[in-house]
Amino acid sequence: MVKNLLEKIGIKANLIFTDADGVEKLKQIPQAEYNLVLSTWNGHRIAKKLEEKFKTPFITFPGVPIGPKQTSNFLRTVGKKIGVDSAKVEEVIDVEERRAYRFIEYSGDAILIARPHSYFAVVAGSNTAIGVTQFLVNEMGYLPDIIQLTDNPQKNKGQVSSKNLLKNLKQLHGQI
């Protein structure tokens, strides 16, 4: 999905860990203009090494974007850093948000009928849990009941992410 979205704004992505020909793609690393790190704590060390060796800067995101708002922010940030025409980026965002919100609207009706209360639980790795929780809170209007992390992120970075998550949830609580 990320690769397709980047291609829609005119960026050729060289995904290494998801494509079947990942080993061949490793050989193309020196030609990259930027590296994308889609994790709060994983991948930074290698991205810094690639920056040192090949002078390739990197852009960090807290995880794979989940939902229209996170995806739009991702596309705007990457587009701006790489110099993609903002009108092209906004055109793609408009089409993709319309499609996504139409799907959410249809499935949302069914969810409200089948499960009318607005609480949810997330059981996931810390990277995924933050993105899923932000999507469900900020775009679906649900309230988190339980967030169970299935990993143990690095102590300092995990605390920062947990603090940010709690801060966002407290801000949301103040809006209700």
C-alpha cells in the first residue's frame, strides 16, 4: 500500500523487506534519494549507517500510516521533503481520502448496528498499537478501553511513545 501511494505522487519506492526480489533491491540502496524508517525505534541504526556511507538522508515515521489522516500526513511530509509538487500530492490525497472515508462510512454503519458502544481494545506491538489507537480515536471516535503491548520497546523510546500516546488520549478526553 505504501509503495502504491508513493508511486501515485511520482516517487519510485525501492521496498526491500516486502518484495520477493528484496535481495536484488539491496543492490539499489546507494541510488536512493531518501530512506524511510516506518518505526519509532527499529531501523534507525541502519538508516544512520546508510546516511554515513551513501550520504542518503532518512525520514522517520512512528509506523506504517493507518487511516486517512495518518496517510495524508505521511504523503505530505514525504512529498515536501523530496520536492514533489504539493498540488499533485493534494490531488492524490483527495482521491484516496474520499475512497477511504466512503469505505469507513459503509462499514461504520454496520459496526454501529452490531456493536453500538464506542470502546475498543488493541493487542499489538507498540509501533502498531499507537497507529491503530490514533486511528480509532481520532477518525472513528472510539475510546480505548485496553491497550496491550506485545513487545518490550527500548526503555527510553518506549516511555516517550507511551507518554505521547497518553498525552493524545488526555487531550481527546478533554474534548469529550
